[in-house]
Amino acid sequence: MHILAAVIWFGAIFYIHLFIGPRSLSKGVPRGERILGISGVVTLAVTGGVLACLRLPSWASLFHTTFGIVLIIKVCLFLAMVAIAVLVNTYIHRHLKLDAAAAQMRAKQQQAHADWPAYVVYQGQGYDVSQSKLWTKGEHMRRHQAGRDLTAALEAAPHGPEVLERLPKLGPVETAKEASEDLGPTARMLVVLAYVVLGLMLGVLLCLAWWNWGPPLANAAQPFRPEIARACVECHKKATPGIYADWMRSRHAAAKVSCLHCHQAGSDDPDLDRSHAKVFQKGDNPWSKSEYMTPISGVVSPKDCSRCHPDEAKQYSVSKHANTLQIIWTIDPWLNFGLNSGLERVNGCFHCHGTVLKQDKNGRLDPMTWPNVGVGRLNLDGSKGSCAACHTRHRFSVAEARKPDTCGQCHLGPDHPQIEIWNESKHGAIYHSEGAKWNFAAAPGTWTPGVDYRTPTCAACHMSGSGKVLTTHDVTERLSWELQAPLTIRPQDFKPWPAKSSWQEERAKMQAVCQQCHSEEWVKSHYAQMDGVIQDYNEVYLKPTKAKLDELYAKGLMPKDAFFKSPLWNEFYELWHHEGRRARMGAAMMAPDYSWWHGFYECKKRFVKFHEEADRLIKDNKKAYVAPNFPGATGNTTKPPQIFIPKK
């Protein structure tokens, strides 16, 4: 529809220039062309707006992508054409009609003097058209008036000057210039604007050509060359058919986003893969010729993704996901006291939390830091995180990111069993019963409860747009409690990464999501129960146990660096880190077995065991046991300087 409207509108403009001529519009724009023009403008505006919303991942991408920048130029050209069209169809057309009416009045006045002679001039020669049947009352075809120089008009006429040879000649006319068929000021303005519109239209066509064949205008490390992009695809089609197959089924491929769009790098970029150049030295592949060689980065970071997804990248950069390395290095004794080895970290903690990527002098990534798709990975270009943690390469599927199994890769186990808790809930039960029939592939911003899915997944509650709540890639939003902390606190009070907004504001967002399927009373009652559970955990279990631990510290019965080397300290740790989290998260996600049997029931056992042993140590003034040889306690205790920049 958009293309059809453009063809009709542009066709009308070309028709006027090629077959009618702008100078022939001295009586106004013909009604048919006006109707076509107005219809075309309205249709183009509506369909263009819809297409832009579907094509643009975010409004900010208008200023960060080639498509967006060229679209801005195209829209400006279009608006200029619309402004001219409005001017022509209102002011100019009205005044041309008035001029035409005045001409008709003069013609009527001439009717009273039908015997007056009618003369015209062509190339300095005068002709008497008084007796011609085609020049009734001094007017020809209601367009040309007698007493004018018709030299220019005759060139655009369907006939030639031979028709004048049949008429009486008056001889050379010296005053032909004064009698010239000159256009009035309004008509002259129309002619000028007609040519301006033609120029603007050619500019729009140039924008269309730029979209298809022009070089990138924004955030391009190197000039984009389509032949290199094709070489990448053809080479990997043979070398890594699995990657090629994934990409071919992706939205990237459908949108003509090639390997080069994501992996292309500058020759001085810190994440440049220097080893890739060796591929072009083998000469065993027609697509790996030296002419196709271009600098690339093997690691695609959120900074790279921000070229097309600036809003998502910005939201992600301030989330707990992206900054999780800073969080765990701030609060986790495993890291700060080296209580696990480097291999245990890389294959355990850092697999989800992310590594600090490193390269050797040849540009090869350190195998102790790569491969890794941790949500808080520190990339060589300085950005944090990995979009592939949730949208695995090279499909980068939005459907995959919306499914709970994706979140369950990291959010499981004794310390953060969100996926197990959700599976036990009514939400999880419904999903496992009928989730295979849901539409997880709906376009971003259109995934709708009750239409595409029946019950929420992790993404639906914490990230996806729902009702008036906008989509976000900042999982810190919508939280009103920090359930992972030993003492449950508000997100803005979580010192390792305090939230930037109030918990009341974020709770309102989450409750608005809940109310897409539940009544307001139901939602508020659920939150009242959850708040009660949190208060109970804080006051009954955590605070008394923490006070007892502090008493052991104060009496010198427990070293402050004992941590996991002390079985008694482990009881305190697992009270809040394991069972305490299960109890709180179970209540939040309505999983009764986790809230009670895996949660509070186990908390009671930990509580009794810890206090029994602590009271005995205090009574006997005996120190807690600390293992002298704790296995695997060889981890580096130096905080990554790339994350913790020393204060000057």
C-alpha cells in the first residue's frame, strides 16, 4: 500500500511535469491531480508511520542507525513536499482561481465588443485570429488570451506553428515583448514550487537507493561493503554450517543484517581478532581471498548491539544483570577470600555472572575467560554483559528469551531456585500444560497476555511490556524487595547496586502487570501475604541469628574470616542464602512447597542447629571449629581493576 501510494503520488507529479507543464497550471491544479495528491499524502503518512514502527527497534535508533538517519532525511523531504502541497492547494490554488475568474470577467466584457479584432504574436510576427472558430471572443481553449505572445505556449501545444500560417499576417511586431504572455506572480510561484517538489521527490528516491546500496552512516567501524558481507556468509556456510543455519532462520537474516554488521571492527579496536587474518592467507576457499579481508571482532558485545538497539543496550547497562560482577565481588566471600579455585569459578560462578575477557598479544582470547556468555561479562570494548546470554547466537530469538527455560539456565539450584519455584506455581503448571501452543515469537512490544500467552513467564513479569507498562531490559525494575540479600531490604537500599527509583514506583509497575490477569484486590492481597512472609523471615529468623553470630565474633569464638571453613558459619550462611531465599521467593511466586517445606521448615532446622551450637560455644567459651585445610581455596582475591576503578 505504501509503495502503491508513492507510485500514484509521484506519478501525478511526473505527469504534470512531462505532459502538462507547470506553466500550464495558471488556472490552478486540475481537480483529478489534487484528489490523487491528497489521497497519496494521507496514505503515505499512515502506512509510512506503521512501517517505521515495525522496522525501528526503538525511537532512539533513528539517530544511531543508517536506516534511522536516512528515514529522518526522507521524512523531512516528505514534510517539505506536504507543506508545499498544503500551500498550493490552499493559498495558491485559491488565488489562481481568482485570477481565472478575473480573466473570465474580461472575456465577458469582450463579448459586448465581439467585433473587436483579436491579435496574437509568434516569434515576433503578428497574426489576426479574429475570424478563427478556435478563437471565440478573443480566447483559445479557455486557456490563451488574445493580445499575448504565444511563442512559449505554442511549443507545449499539441500542434505546431503551421496552424498560424492559415491566418492573416500582420507583419513584424516590435512591441511583442510588452505583449508577452507573462505569468502573474502567483502563477510564477506555482511554477517555482513545482520544480522544488520535483527536486524533493528525487531526494526521496535517493534515500530509497541509499537504504539498499548506500554505505552506513552511523557507528560503522569500517565502510560497509556488501561483497564482503556475502563472502562471510558463503565462507561460514561451508566452515560452520550450524552457525549459518541458525542465522538463516533468524530475523537478522530476514532484515539483511549480515555477519559483518555485527562483527565488523576498526583496525585499532581493543577487541580486534588478529588471528582471523590468517584465514585469508590459506587460499583454500574462493570466499577467503585477500580482497575480502576486513577487521572483525569475534566477540559481539552490547556496545555492538547498541548500533541497532540503543534503548535496550542502555537499559541493560544499568541493570543488575550487566553489573553482577561488581555485585558479587562486593559481597561474596567466595571471591574476596579466594575460597574457590579459578577453574571452579570459570565453570561455576563466572559462567552465569561473566568473566573479565582477556586477549594475548596475538589477539587470541584467554581460555580462562572465553568462551563465556555471562550476563555481567566485561568485554574488551569496555561494555558489560552479553545479549547472547538470553538471545543465544546466531538465532537471537525473542521467543527463546521469553521462555522460562532460558532464565532457568542460571536461576536454579539451592541458592536461587527461581525456575524450580516457578515450575511448581500455578503459572508454571499452566505453562507446562499448554505453553507449546503459545505465540512466543510475537514482535517486540506486541506480546499480549490473553492473546499470545495465558500465564506469565519470567520475561512477562520482569521485562516484557504489558498494558501501560513498557518493555525494559533492566531487570532491576519492578522489584519492591531485594530477596537475595541476607536481610530483605528495599532495592534502593541494596548497597552493592542500589536501584535508581523508589520501590513504590516499581511495585506499581509489577502490580500493573499482575492486573492484566488478576483483580486489583487479588494483587494487593498477594502482596500483603508476601510482605508478611518477608517481615517474618527478617524478624524471626535472620536478625536473631545474625545477632548471635556477631556475639561469637565479639567474644573471639568465631574468626571473621572463617566463612565456609567453619561448619557453624555454613549453618548461618545457608539459613539465608539457601532456605531463606526459597521461603521468600516461594511466597513471591506462589509456590507453597518451596515457601514451607523447602523454605521455612528448613530455616527452622538451621536456626535450631545454629543456636544450639552457638550457645554451647558461648557457655563453654570454646572457639568454633575452623578447617585448617580447606580444599580448593586458591582463587585470586584481587578485585578486577576494570570494574573497581581506584578512586583518585
